[in-house]
Amino acid sequence: MKTTDFQSLKDKLAQLEYPLLYMFKFVVPSDNQKIAQVSSMFGEEAQITLKESQKGNYTSLTIRVVMLSPDEIVEKYAEASHITGLIAL
């Protein structure tokens, strides 16, 4: 994501009430290291669900976690954007 994309996302998120249970959705190549990289971005309180694609090439991660502000959400997306092969939905 570009910096301008983050600002647009942040503006939309600012309209919500916090704290809030937020759902992140990421797709990564089915590689334990990639999955671990994404999972490690969130604390033990996060509920993480994994689902492998039909052919097993990709794994989707659905992460539900309480977020305290739009900035906190944007920081997670910015951190995730550095993971090679990751797609944020």
C-alpha cells in the first residue's frame, strides 16, 4: 500500500467508535514462515483462523483483535506490507 492509501484508510476508520473488534484478512503463500510472520504481529489475545486454498498454494489468515484507534490499525497494515507475497484484503 502507498502512503496515500493509508491516509484514505485512516480517514474511513476514524468514523468508527473505538475500542472495536477489528477483522484483518491477509493471504500469504502457504509457507510456515510467512504465516508465522503475520501471526506474530498480533498478541495472544488475537483470534486467528487459517484456511488453506483448494490447491494448497495459499493460506488466508483471518485475525480478529480489539483495536484502540485508527492509527493502531494502520500500523498493522503498514507492518504487514513488508511481508513478501502478502495480500491484504
